[in-house]
Amino acid sequence: METTLAPGGVAAHLLPSPRPVQLLDPDGSLAEQPTDAHHYELPSAERLLHVWRGMVIGRRLDVQSTALTKQGRLAVYPSSRGQEACQVGAVQAITERDWMFPTYRESVALFTRGVDPVEALTLLRGDAHCGYDPIAHRTAPQCTPLSTQLVHAAGAAYGEKRRGSDAVALAFIGDGATSEGDFHEALNFAAVFSAPVIFFVQNNKYAISVPLAKQSKAPALAYKGIGYGIRSEQIDGNDPAAVLAVMDAAVEHARSGNGPFLIEAHTYRMDAHTNADDASRYRTADEVSAWLAKDPLSRLQTYLTAGGHLDDAGVRDAEQEAEERAADLRDRMNAEPQVDPMSLFDHVFAERTPQQQEQRAMVQAELHAESEEQA
């Protein structure tokens, strides 16, 4: 098949839309589709209702998690408020047989994936490196170092391909992490070996306190995939319909053997980087207010209500479930955790190395000595 080249010699089929794909306007009405953008079908009302309910529950659990930091039940928490469309929409577009590779900010994605919220928050409470079973959930541990999980995602996706499976991998990443070397290594590997992985960049405008303009001159982060030969797209990350529609296309692209897909979702985190951050030092209240008007949850709720797909009873039902799940999370997090220091040496290698055995014996001796002193 002959490759069509855009001006400058770039393969046209790789290029993202000139403007972020948007199917719903911020006011909840259908957006007018520009003629120079890729075409995506509006997802069904049934699927959008499922995304909306996931966002209602996810936001409530996110707010509850932030409150737990103030009660001393979590050491740190990076809120996802404002980014729910990205996380819920992306996760609902993949299946149970697919893999997910989250960063530290993907709590709502983990909740949507079906991970027990207490297990999802184990890392942020400081009890263990990961509180859930990665194999059972086909979800890697939350990754704090920037971009390192992308290399793992590319490798896992390639491994599934080698096995003859059609499973894909979904890897989340923030805007600042696209400047890390692992990002470029993962994209290059995935492209060369045609690994079925979707790189989902949540561009929330700040790498902690550093604005996007001070860390990249790319016209859009989606263009970073072009140099590696990766099909790329940019979307309005606060438009749940656009997230779901483009993710559907990305999953189909990867699952059909066409290699990786890069998505840049333009969004905004409404809260600070974490509870330890003072966001007022680097952004204005007017900026935050402007993004509040683009809230993904109210946008989709308005669209569904106007179309007769959602009524007051449906809203109350979702909010009641969200409150019940938040109360359950609060109650269980208020219980003192039972931790075993010796578990630090489990699940590191299939067989402990001599160094691990030595370290384990040292910790065991220290715990025994402490127990003798207390007795």
C-alpha cells in the first residue's frame, strides 16, 4: 500500500487532528465537527451512562481519599479530581484480558478497574509497595518514578503478541514524564516491534509546578509519536465521549496488529499535585475557575439529561452508591492496618538471593531483639 505523505514528508495517517477531538461541548451539547479532523462516532448513550456513573463514584472516592490524608490515614494522595473522564473512559474501553500500567495518580482508574479501594491505597498509606494482586487484576503496581512503567507496558504488550494473544496494554503517563528517556525508549521499542500498547498522556498542564511551556516546545505532545512512526491523536480530555471514542479506535488499532497508539488528553487537575503541594504558588484562581467550567462530570450529565437518558432518580441512585462506597472506604481505612515487616522480602525474586537472605535475617534479628526488650 502506498503511503500518503503530508507536507514535509510526514505520513499523513500518523498525524493527530489539528485540534483536540471534541464530541461534546463544555455546555453538554454536541460539538460541531471540523472538516480537517479525524472522524469518530459518538458512543451509545448506554456506554456513556456507564462512564458517567463511574465518574460519579470515582470522584467521590477521590474526595474521600483526599480527606483521609487530613485524618492521618494516608501519607500522601495525588488527587485525580478533574481528570475522571480520562481515567474512567480509558479503563472502560479495555477488557479484563488487557493490561493496565498506572502512575501514582491513577487511583480512579484503579477503582474503575475493580481494584478494592483499600488495596489501591495501600501504597499511599505506606503499608506496602502494592496492595493488590497485579496478576489477578492484570494491572501493574502504581509507578512513582516517571515513565519507567512505559517500558514495562511495551514489553508486556510485545509478550502478549509473541504468545499469540490479542490482549493490549494501556499505559498512563503525565505531561512532564514525556520528557523522560524511558518515554522515548518505550515508544521506539513499541513501534519497532509493533507492540499493541496504548500510551495515554494526561496533559494536565503542570509537571508538579512546572508549566508545559517550560518543558516542551512541541505544538502538542501527540506529535511526539510521529518521529517513531506511531499513530497519534489529541483529544479534549474533559470530554468523556471523545475519550471513549478515541480509545475505542486506539484499542481496535492495537488489537488488530497495527502496533502502538499515542493519545494526548488535554485536561486539568483541579486540586494540587498532592496534599503536600501548594498550587496557589504557581497558578491563579482565575485559571482554576476557567477549567471548572469545563468539568467532565457535569458536561456528560447535562448531555445525558437533555437527551432523556438520565433523570433525577438515576442521579440520586448513583450518588447514593458513591456515598456508600466512600463510607465503606472511610470505615475500613480507619482500622489500624496489620503489617508484617518480613513481607518486604516477598515477591521480589522467584528465589531469594544470598544478599536478600542476609538482609532478611538481619531484619528478623532486629525485630526479635525489639520484641525481647518490650517483654
